[in-house]
Amino acid sequence: MPHPIARLHDRITRFGFYLGGATLCGIVLCFWVEVVARYFFNAPTLWSSSLVAYFLCIAVSLSMPELARTNGHIAITVLPERLSPIMRQRYDRMIALVAGSVCIVTAWIIVKETLRQFDGGTTTALGLDIPKYWVSSFICYGFINTSLHFLRHALFAAPPHDSNEQQEA
């Protein structure tokens, strides 16, 4: 049974994943509004394409940690499939450590840039100008949370598992 903090982390990640799915619904709604406004009222919107770009960035950033949590990312498994279960577990932990390290360095760079955007009052350059740190903060969340999941996989070994592991309900 996972530690209560790990369970809370998993629940926050799952909630973010669902929120990322909701932003995909927002993308569909924006396109629908744009089509209706453009073709039925001959009055295209200026904001819909901007919102679609922002929502897409948010959806990816909110979904990325769930993929790390569930090992749902794409993997080339030619080498791991040839390893013994113990060696595969070591290999998986090493890959998770490298991936977590890359994500944490990336998160550090993004956090610094987001703080610079906040201090400088930088806005987006699309049709709907918003403070750039609004979008960048979701990217920060995505990389920080993803790195935590990779580091959890690397540092806290789970028993060898089937590749079709069941997700938390």
C-alpha cells in the first residue's frame, strides 16, 4: 500500500489528467463557436484560435504526469524484454532516474523563465493577449509533477509488474 503522501500525489495527478481532458472539450467548444460565428453570422471570433493554442498547451501539461505515473508513455522495449526480471527492474529504475533528472532540470529552467515573465509583465503574442506566465505555470506543473513520478519509480522500487498493470480506480 502506497504512503499517504504518494496516494495524495497520485490523486492530484489523476485530477490534473481529468482537467486536461476537460480542456480538450474546451478546444472543441472553441472550434464550434468559431464555425457558428464565422459561417452562420459572418462574424469570426478573434479569440478562439488563441484559446485553442492555450488549451492545447494546458491539456498536454496536465496529462503528462499521469503518463509518467502509469508508465503510459511510448517505449521501445526490444532491450528490456530480453533482460531477466531483476535486470529489467534495474534498467527501468535507471531509465526513470534519467528521465526524472531531465524533467527536473527542464522544470528548473521553466520556473526561472516563468518568474522572469511574471516580473517583466510579458504577454502572449496571439489574438487574445494574456500574461504569459498563466500558460507557463501549467508547463511548470507538468514538468515538476512528471519528474516527481519518475523519481518515485526510480527510488522506490515496486515489485516486478505486468506491462498491462491496472490503473488506480
